[in-house]
Amino acid sequence: MIHFRDRMARGTSRNGWLESRHTFSFADYRDPQHMGFRNLRVINEDRVVPGSGFPTHGHRDMEIISYVLEGSLEHKDSLGNGARIRPGEVQRMSAGTGITHSEFNPSTIEPVHFLQIWIIPDRTGLVPSYEQKEFPVEQRRGQLRLVAAPDGAQGAVTVHQDARLYIGNLRAGERVAHAARAGRGYWLQVARGIAALNGTEMREGDGAAVENEPSIQIEAETDAEVLLFDLG
């Protein structure tokens, strides 16, 4: 069974420096039919204008993944971490018992376009932690590259949940498959381009929940970048 989430049906929010589209309920956008999928709670597609960003704010008991598509994002947190996140890098922050951080677009000329992802952890009260790794496009070209996993397998960042995130960059006409296991759920998010999921076209910003399907077939109709979540 596949349930598609149309990009145009997502929640939206705008202010002077931020444009955000919410796949699931977030902040002032509330939709009881879209509160998340399994332990995947948030997928926000954010665009921040040059020289602006999220001021210091706090989180608790959430696994937060940031993935930059264009531009760069400057991160600072209460653990003392300071880093710049660029395309191809995955940042994971475990908020645990409490963490504060800020995210800022350091450019004076170009916006930053990124995905903010929240995953509910398998337990509360974790010690806050931070991790950032690079996954060059060559590792993602024509395949699904594991970038987040509960055991940090294959050099992925470690998330505290039975959840795995794969990212694939496909050229037009390329196809990849992912075996679907009984009892698990899968979420496909198209970050760029046009791709078909088991024969149905999806465009940039579209998402889909997949359960009780024998396999997941993804075929790029144009050059495309996709995120696949494998969830317990």
C-alpha cells in the first residue's frame, strides 16, 4: 500500500527571512491526518535568505537531521560545536536531556535550501550529542547510500532509533530497488527532480508512505535526488 503526499498539499509558513514547507504537522501548521509516519516526525523543506537564520533555541528528546541541498548552513550549539554544513554532508543532533543551538546562513548573496528531519528517539533522557559526516555524490550516484542508521553502519551517522536513511542521486533513466521487509514502513521523499515510485510519478517535494509492498522501485525520469527512510 502506498499513500502519496502531494507537495502542494504541504503546510507552509513564511516570514521575512524563512520560507518553509511542512510534510507533517509542525509549529502553527496542524493537520491530524499528517502527524508523522511511524517514528519519522518532521520533514521541513526550508529556504533561508542570505545573512539570516534561526536564533538560539532549545530542543529535547528528538533526533534532528539536517541535510543541505544548496548553499551552506552555519551551526552552533551548547555543547560547543561550531560547524558549517554543505551539500553532501549530513548532520545529526541528539537533543536528549536538552540542547540549544542556532542555524544561520553565512552567505551575503545566496540563500540556503535544506531539509530538517526529526525522528523520535527510542528512549528519552539521552545524553545530548552531535555528529556530522560527508557523503560525496560519487557514493550516492546510481545507488541508495546509507547515511544514518542505529548502529552507524557503513560509516553512517548514528541515530537512536530503529530507523535508516538512504540518499540516492540518479541520472535520468536510472533505477534502484530496495527490498521491503514485512512489518516495516518506508517513506520516500523527492528532494530534486522527477522520479517514479513503483510506476507512479513523483516530483520535487512529493513524499510517499509505503507499507506491505514486496519491493520499492525508484526510477528517475529526470536527474533526481531522493531520500528513503526505512522505519521499524
